[in-house]
Amino acid sequence: MNAPFSELERDAVYRVIHERRDVRSTFLPTEIPDATLLRLLDAAHSAPSVGLMQPWEFIVVRDRSIRSNIRDLFLKANQAAAETYSGEKRAVYDSLKLEGILDTPLNLCVTCNPDSSRGSGLGRRTMPETALYSTVCAVQNFWLAARAENIGVGWVSILSPPDLRAILDIPEHIIPVAYLCVGYVSEFLPSPELESKGWEQRVPVASLIHQDRYSDASGTTR
Amino acid sequence: MNAPFSELERDAVYRVIHERRDVRSTFLPTEIPDATLLRLLDAAHSAPSVGLMQPWEFIVVRDRSIRSNIRDLFLKANQAAAETYSGEKRAVYDSLKLEGILDTPLNLCVTCNPDSSRGSGLGRRTMPETALYSTVCAVQNFWLAARAENIGVGWVSILSPPDLRAILDIPEHIIPVAYLCVGYVSEFLPSPELESKGWEQRVPVASLIHQDRYSDASGTTR
């Protein structure tokens, strides 16, 4: 437990963080072995959670007719989204592939029970939103572990939550946090597709760092 | 980019995921070198974000008088929280150390600008909460990279967000998502303190897995 991380181990951690991608275009239909999927879900379940409440649950969606219904939701929401752009921005938007719902062997819906009694409310009195945040930490663990298994993950947020809830029989008190497409890939792209296609650029990290107060905006770590 | 992760690299990724801890009791005051902190912030900045909006910002809080004011906030909120428990649960609660605000060389407040024009709204029409979720992915990246640098992180949620906002001069449209204590540690504990002190137990991951629909509850991956 206490042995320090070797340089090689540390490099592997930074590698997975920097080479993780939101995958949409390069998925392969290859099945994911159950043992591999379980390792990924166990990595998700090792996330931090407020009060150790473990508010997350995982719906593994393999059924193609269910996924086809979810893809229809995406198409509807994406059409409405596309119509909010015009001109060159609309042309770029239309060129983007934003989901791999049916290109992958499985999808994963990660849900949160924000009112679970697990954890006895510890840490949730002043910031109840930390139940949701814990669930997102589980998603990021899953995503990174997947990359280390050479499996791609793409997060689809262009879905109406009430419609998604209806298709997946998710009860009212459970919140669908993330809908992920999960599969092996032909390649991991060197940079985010939204960057290479000119939708948005990465900003320098130094421009996001403040000292002691938000209003400081010094732009360096000292 | 496309070379598969070696077994050793993959093991390192799982190691960091499983050995990451929410640290409160074992912090050391040792300074964190600027270059190391920048690597951690760059890891956070490599998180996925909806539409590549990069909604996160980082306030590095070293000033002890500011941190002392934040610790006072914690003490106030923690007292109110403690009073919601009674009997044995209260005794366990009182035995927990839930922050390391002044035990560490620095704290980090990770904020989110949910209305940033960056990303041009892509992916936020149906699920605007993904701006916040992106910021939490950055927090988890920071936490894992820190563990690989043998640096501990503890997330303090027992703070009133309006009071925190006032102390750190955070404007109304910016959301403080996470307040982290960051420092080297004397040891990383083998299991979460909330588990070893009997506050809560981890549940088996299989009990959290559903097949195709939430209502299925089959409890296995097939």
C-alpha cells in the first residue's frame, strides 16, 4: 500500500489521463469479455463517495432494440440541437459524429441514488450535490480503466433524460448521470475530435489558475 | 498513441484507482514543488468536457489566514452536522477526522463556469448538468495523478457554499464544485477510514449491476 509509485507506474497513470479520448468514430463491434467488464465496473466502484454512500448503479445495455430506441432519442435531440447553429458552425456540427450507441457491443448507463441512506448523510448536509459528484468520479474511473484495457468510451449527453428514464425503466428517485458507449477501437485519436475538426480549442492550463482568491487571476501557480 | 498499454502499465492504472484514498489523518506539511502541482493541474485539465468547454478553474489556496477562515466554516458546519446524529452513531461521527485544511501546504478549490460560451453549448441542451460533471472528472483526474505522485487529497464537503464563495471572492455565476486539501502523507491507509471506523461498509459491486433495464436487478454482468 505504501510503496511509492515507481517512475514507470507514474508515467502509466499520466499516460492514461492524457491519452483517454471521448470516442465516437473508431469503435469496433468486438465483444468485451465479462471478466474485463467486471474489472472496469470494479474500478468505477472504487471511486470516492461522500460518506462512503456509493450512490452509483450500472445498467449494462446490450439489447439492440433498447439501444435502437435510445439512438432514436439521440437523433431527435441532435436534430433539435443542430438547428440552434447556422452557417459555418452548423456545417461543422453536422460533420461531427457524436455517438456510437449501435457501433459498440454495449452501452452503460450510470445512475445515482442521491437519497440513499448509505453513508447516513455524512457530508451531504451542506453540499447534497456531492452524491451526484461521487457518481461522476465513478464514471471517470471507468473511463480511465477502459483506456488502460484499450477500450474506448464515449459519453452521450444529447438525450432527453425523461425519455431515457422511460426506456430504461429508471424510477423517479434515481438519476441517470451518464450514458456511455463502450467498445474496443481501431485507434485512439491523438487529439479530441472537437479540436481537430475546429469546433473548440484547448486553452492553456495557466489561464485557469488563480492564487488564493478567484479574483486574483494571476495565471501562474505562484 | 496507439501502442496498447502493457500489463505493467495497466496494473499501474488499476493500482492508482484502488489505492487512491480520501486523506484526512495522515497529511504532512511538506511543500509541494510548483512543477509537481502543475503536472497535477495539467492532469485535471486533461479531463473530458462536454463540447470541449473546459468549464473548470483552479484556486490554489496557500494563504493561512484564508484557510483558517475556511476551517472556521468547516467547524461551524460540522458542529451542525454532528448534532443530527445521536448515540453510537454520534460517538463514531465525533471520532472522525473530516478535513486537513491547515495540515496541508495547500488547498485547491475547483470551480465551474456552467454558462461558459466555450464549446458553443454542444451537448448541453438536453443535459446542462454535464458542465458540472465535466468539472468533477477534472477533480478525479487530479486525485488519481496526485496518488501516483504519492500526494494525498481529501475532499471537504462540510462547508456552506455561500460562505466559501464569499471568502474566496467567487462570483455568482461560478460554482465552487470541490474544496480539496492536498499534501504529502505519512501513509496511505489500506481501506477508507469511514470503513475501518465502522461508519459504512462497501457493498459488493455485483449488487449494483443491472441488465438492460434498471428494473432487472439481476446482479451479474450477464
